Amino acid sequence: MPLVVVGHVDHGKSTLVGRLLSDTGSLQDGRLEKVRRICEEQRKPFEYAFLLDALEAEQLQGVTIDVTEARFHWRGRDYIIIDAPGHKEFMKNMITGAAHADAALLVIDAREGVQEQSRRHAYLLSFLGVRYVAVIVSKMDLAAYAEDAFVRIRDEYEAFLASLGIRPAAFIPISAKDGENITERSRRVAWYRGPSVLELLEHVPVPERETSAALRIPIQDVYKFDDRRILAGRIESGRVGAGDEVQVWPAGHRARVRSLESWPETSHPVAAAETKATVGLTLDYPLFVQRGDVLAKPDLPPRTSNFLAANVFWIGHVPLTLGRTYRLKLATLERDAEVFSITRVISAVSLTVEHGKTGIGQNEAGEVVLRSARPFVFDVAADVPTTGRFVVLDGYDIAGGGVIQNAEELYRRPYRHGLPKSANISPVSEALTPVDRALLFGHKSHVVWLTGAPGAGKTTVARYLERRLFDQHIKTFVIDGEGLRFGLSADLGFTERERAEQTRRAAEVARLFQLAGLVVIVGVVSPFDDDREYARTLVGEQDFTLVHLHAPTEVLKERDPHGLYSRVDQGDAVAVPGLNSPYEPPPHPDLAFDTSATSVGPIVDQILERVVQRIS
């Protein structure tokens, strides 16, 4: 388990780590005696920190400059402990260390208390998604093991951590120099009832990366032997066996694992493989699979989207720039990604937070949204680190790293920033409430959102549903994508960005009609899942029904109401979502229908039944 130790310079981080290595018997033979002998020769007192410091500059200055890793074993668990520097000049190295950690120990000197770097390190740990944090109040021997010194730091720092959403697992008073509260509870702090440092580490939860975790196999390559197509990759999490059903993402196609292959071939076939194993497997159906695709089990799929919401730390000499395209590497997946928006930028030196910036400079961090023409396959970093972290290339140079966050926590579009672009405006209070309108109309308002590729039947279903609602004296209105393009969206074309804007405008108009008390039926392609979820958020979960209409491509081509598919076949440069342009099927629609297999009547019956229940 990777564990990072951070804190203000000279607050005792390296001394704590050195003591942990010594007290757990994890030092190389003769290491302790060698350091003691060197200290005697140099006529300076022995310090446990010297067991860890490796660079000559560190020995001369008495500070940790680089990130130093050490391993130790304690009561059945293995640890990689990372000693990160405290000087603000070495903040880049500190982030390099913390980015690999599952847990962190924040060290604070009992005499000096909470310092600027103490706050900065906590902020960066939060930024990097390190969830398990414990606070070590060090050098209690210099504070005479006084309880009030410990309580003062605990109360001040706990309040600050709470503002960052961090709930520390414990505050532990220690003296690394004297070995108090390191391996076992100290009698010198009898007023303290919590665990020692090693007792705490024994109970740090290890992230779920074993066989019970979600299956993730980023495809490294596809090899062809005789009549076999062998998909090769490393199992980053989970377990896979012959006969298991899997999905290939981003396409989402399903098949079963026919066999697990080995080289050289053996007489005993491999039945299953687990996390960190490199595997080759064949499927029972010849799906198209390529490098960068991800195999997963249907019950726990990864996320797919043309957008990534992430925290990015930038080390490139040339600033990351809004609107520029960079090469992004995520597991085996590579994508050209545009910096779609920058929510805020945090200086790793001063910790100042700025909004509205158009770039992220060297050694700065920022919250960004990246966009690609082809979908990403990913997880939130806290869930599956390997498919939740990425590097960014500027040309051929690694210029930054990113940690993928929950879209709900970080996702921002330009139009979703805190304030609209117009100045000197303010919202106007409604004179009539939704309850007033519902009492008058005899029903609540609702939005039915029909999504699907061109030709899926959105317009047909919308008009049929509108008539059925009208016949039941329900006030209703249809917002059709084509209708919008004759007026409100007459300025938009059919690029991916313009399709996203078309969806946004449809959502805003639907919200206005909903506020007017109507049951609104929206029929737009809306190819991107994030745009549809924006509409759901805008309208409200309880007042929104997402209906996915779909049909096989051959059927869509036969219908071809606007001649789009035939134009593509003739070589015209027209983008058709789901054919030669991205269309992200809703992962969890409220209703879904194959319009080639079900007629419009039964489809509308099911939609109507759901809507009537919601508006009654």
C-alpha cells in the first residue's frame, strides 16, 4: 500500500519514516550502524532522518529535496512509504509522490503548529484524490507531552480539513526521536486514547483491487494465430475466466470468453486469471477490438464519454492553453483531446485560486474539462486508479498528469459557470408557482426526452404521444430538433460542438415550457450523454423521462427520412451520429425501444403510462 508522508519543512517527516523503518526491522543489515558511525565521524548527533536521506545536498542542508521511497513489512502487510519534501520550491516533487499514494500522514510540529505548508499540502492531497488521511502531531517531547498543545493543533487543523471535505482518520501525538506512540501506545501521553502510528496503519483500508473489483482489461494488442484472434492485455482489476460474459468498450458489444491462451502452449488450459496478470483471451464472437479498448463485465461497466472532467497538474514549459489540442494517454488508450474549459487554476507555490484563466502554467494545477472527437473509456480515479489517471503529451514531451474526478463534482461547461456572461442582470421571482399551475391544469409538468440516431423514430413517437396526451386533456407541446434549427438554432451547423449547443438550447427551452406547467416532449438526436444529463439536472430528476429509441443501421438506412445515410454512401462529407459521427447510447435510460421490432402504438402506451404516473 503506497503511503505518503508530507508536512512543513523540519516538522519531522523523515525522522518519523526512519523510525518506522528501524522499529519494524526493515533496514538493510548494517544500515543503522553505518549511519551512526558516519554521525560520529562527522561529530554530529545521530538522527533517524539520516536513514532515509539519500542525496548529498540533503545531508548538507538537513532537508528532504527529492521524493524518497522505502518499503517495510508489518504484521502481514507490505507498505511503500513515500517521504515527500516540505519546501515550497520542491512542491512538484511532493505532488509526484502523493499522486501514487492511497493514504497520507500529515505531520505537524507540536511547537510550531499549523503552518502555510500544512494547509497547502492538505489542499493538494484533496486535489489529488487521496481520501485516507491521518494527522501526526510530532515532537511532543519538545512540548513536554502537553495535552493542550495537541488539542490546540487538532481543533485548528480539523476545522481546516473539514473545509476541504477531508475527515482525518486520527490525530496521533508522537515523538519519533524517543519512539513514543510509534509501534505501541505511549505511557507519556496517557491522556491520549487513540492508536499508535503502526496500529493505525494496520487498519488503513486497502482499495478494492482484488478479484472482487470491477474487471478492467485495457487491450494492448490483438494477435492472429491460425483461426484465433487473441486479445492481449493486463488485468488492471478484477478476475476473468473462460465462459464469462464481457463487454468491449467504448462500443459496448458483448461476447463470452471462449478461452484464455498461454505461451508456450500447455496441455492444461488456463481457466481464469486475476488482477495484474497479463492475459491473452479469445471470444466466442468475432467482435472488432483494437488497442485502447477496455474489456469489462456488463454488471460493472466503465464510463464512456467524449468529455473528461479532471484535475491536471502541469509541468510543461509552455502553459496548457484553453482550446489547444494535446495527446492524452490513459492506460493503453491514446486520444487527441481539446482543452474544452478551465474551471479554476491553483498555484502550487502560493496556493492562490484563480477563476476565468485561459491557461495553466508550469507547476500549477487546475480543474479542466477535456473533449475528444472519439469517446474516452475511463473510471473515477478513486475507484480504479489505472483507468482513472492519465498523462498529457505536448508534442513528444510529457507535460502533465491528470486525475479523473466524478462528473457531478467537477463537470463544468462554459454556460454552467457561476454567473452568466451578461452583466447587470438578476433573476426575476415567479408570481405563479408550479403548484398554482398544477391546480389549474389538473396535472403536474414533465419533460419526455426522446434521443436516438437519425431515423430512429423520434418525430413519429413525439407526434403520436402529443396526440394521446392532448386527447386526455393534458397540456402538452413538442420541441423538435428540426423545428429549432429553423429559428432558435438557425446559426448552428452539425459539428460535435454545435450538436452539443443544440442540445443545450433544447434543454433550456424545455425548462421554460415545463415552468409554464406543460408536459414537454423533446425530440432531438442529443448524441452526447453529458448533454442529456445536463438536461436532466436542469429539469429535475423526478420531472424527467429519458427515452432511447434505436434500430439496426440497416433499418435506419432503409428509412433515411432526410437522405443522410445515402449521402454518406455516395461519399458526401455529412456527419451522421451513430454512423460516421459519435453517438453515445444512454447507459441508463428510463425507457428504451427498438423501433424496428416494436410499433409506435405500444411504445407510446408505455411512455404514456409512466408520464401519467409522474404528473398525477
